[in-house]
Amino acid sequence: MSIMSVSAFAEDVEINGIRYSLNDETLEAEVIDGSFSGDITIPETVDYNDKTYSVTSIGEDAFRWCYDLTSITIPNSVTSIGYHAFWQCYGLTELTIPNSVTSIGEHAFEGCDGLTSITIPSSVTSIGNGAFSYCYGLESIIVENGNTIYDSRDNCNAIIETETNTLIAGCKNTVIPNSITSIGDDAFDGCFDLTSIIIPNSVTSIGNGAFFKCSGLTSVTIPNSVTSIGDDAFAYCTGLTSVTIPNSVTTIGDYAFCGCGGLTSITIPNSVTSIGDRAFFGCSGLTSVTIGNSVTTIGEYAFWDCQNLTSVISLIEEPFEINENTFCYWVEDHDEFTTATLYVPVGTKEKYESVPAWNRFANIVEGIENAVKSVESDAKAEETERYNVSGQRISSPQKGLNMVKMSDGTTRKVMCK
């Protein structure tokens, strides 16, 4: 005797403008596609070929790019909302998630910037990363009382995973409670209107993409409790002019401060052992970088395109090989190595001169005191003359490489975009 395994028969059909995947075995229907605009009501059941199907899920990408969708009524029969289900529905202004829903997929409502408030019902037990990324219009996020997995303690305007004390989704009005131990991946991703945030001393980790593209942030103080800063954590926070990295931090992830063009100086404390790839990539405003003595790895392109760097202060006693591109910047169609002065501990200059690519620094100076004096001098120096790459004097910044003469007698290469 043989045993045959039979999978449930599913058929895709369109009913009243909405496409469903119908499961003949379970008599369940999943919303999978459609061209939607205006106000939409999803029915609890649909009839097809003399059978009645219960609408139980909204599938992946079902309402993706439905820009003109303004409101949707989700029936009480739906239990799951899939990945990217409402991605980029930026016209959506009204949404009620029914008490039947138990799971919300990753990036399910990403880009729904017309939403101003979200209430997570007590039935929800699973919320994917970035479920509300780029919903920068959000002013209120509430988790209903009775939810055993998530909460919005202390009226914080955020979603917190109760057991782990991880903040997984916030908005521009979020106040991080003192009980939070970690800020989760993508928690404030694309929250453009977030202008200030206080990270309490209870937080030990900042997740990947936690504040990605929070362009309204101007300064961040990371408390001494934090030990790790994740990949992309503050990437493209273009308004960020000041950030303090405490001595508790041991790792800075890939792209962590990539594209933060407003930063002018950064000190990487002695506690940090690893700087990831592109961690400060494209920080065009940086003029000074201090690297702590415990750093043992610096990733590729870590300080690439930081074309205004004038001083790199390395406290590393035993220099290790770094990639040729670590301190390069782009000029026309090729890379050029930074013209910054490298300041190193007394007695280590010869070591640096023998190690790739530290030995590409044209000017290596021993003595950290000299670096401090140089930074102070740079702060006081003012521009006196400016020339383009052809040697012609110009009155204002011009696209491409500019040669700038300073009041202290120095000349700097500046890449203008």
C-alpha cells in the first residue's frame, strides 16, 4: 500500500476588484493583490463556485504602492497582516487593526506617512521589524491593555516588547521609559520629525537602523550604559551636529554614522575595540577624529569621503594594517588619500610609517599634545582665499576640489558637491 501526500488546492481569483488566494481545504481566503484607491472595505467572507471562504489574512505586498488608498476596513476574520502589506500607502489616513489580528509582518505599514495614530490590539503577539518605519506623521502609538507580549508603559507613545524591555517602534512624540534595556532594530527608522530624544541609563544596546534617517535629530547623548551601537544605527542623520560616544561602548557597527554630514568632530573612546565598515562614511563635515587605544579593527571605507578632515588623532600604540580606502575621498573619477595630519603617541611614528595604510599619511606627528594645539588652532583659523582645481581664484565654493588658504598659513583641500 502506498501513501500519497496531497497539498491543499489553492486558486487565485478576483472578486469585486480584490484578488484572493482561495484554499479549498480550509475554506480560507488571503487578500493578495488589487488596484485600490479611496475607501476600501474587505469583507469577512467571499463566495466562489458555491463555496464560502473566510478572509483570514492580508498577504505580502497586497496593498503595496496603493498611493491613493485613504482608508481601509479590515474585518474581524483577519488574523495576519503580511510583509509589506501596506508598503508606501502614504495616502492612508485612517486605519483600525481589529482584535482578531495576531501578527503584523515586517515593514507592513512602512511609508504610511499619512497615519497619525496607531492602536495595537491586545490580540497581537507578533510584530516584525520596521512595521511602522517611515510613518513620520505618527504622533501616537498605543498598545491596548491586556496584551501579554507588548505594552506602551508610562504613556510612552511606543511599542515595547514586554519580556525583553526592548522598544521596537517609536514616533516623534516617544519618551523612552527608564525601564527600557534596548532600542530595537529599525525602532525609529525614517522618523524625520524626531528632533530630540533622551536615551535613559537603562539602555545597553542600540539596534541596527534604530535611528536611520532621523534627519531632524541635531544632537544625541548616548549614556554610559550602552555597550554596542548597531549597523546603520544613526546613518543619514544629516542634522546631527553632536554625538557623544561613552567609554562603555565596545563596538560600532557598519554604516553606524554613515552620511552624518553635520558632524564636525568625533571621539572614539578607549573602550571601543571594533569600528565597522563605512561607520563614518561620507561624514563630509568631520574635521577631527580621535581613535581610542583599544581599537583593533577598522573596517573598509570607515572614514571614506570625509574630505574635510584636517587631523586624525590615533591613540593606538601598536598600529595594525588598515585598508587603503579607509581614509580616502573621491575626486572626479578616482580616490585620493586624505591630506589630514596623523597624530600618534610618542615613540610610535616609525611603527606607523611601516604599516599599511597608515604609512600613506604624508604628515605624521608624534605627541598628542601637538594634536590638541592643532585642533584648537583649526577652530580659530578662518578662510582667506579660495581657488578651484585650475588655480583660478573663486569667491565662493565651487563644485569639485577647492584649495582653501587659511588665516593660520595652512592650505586645505576641500571637496565641494
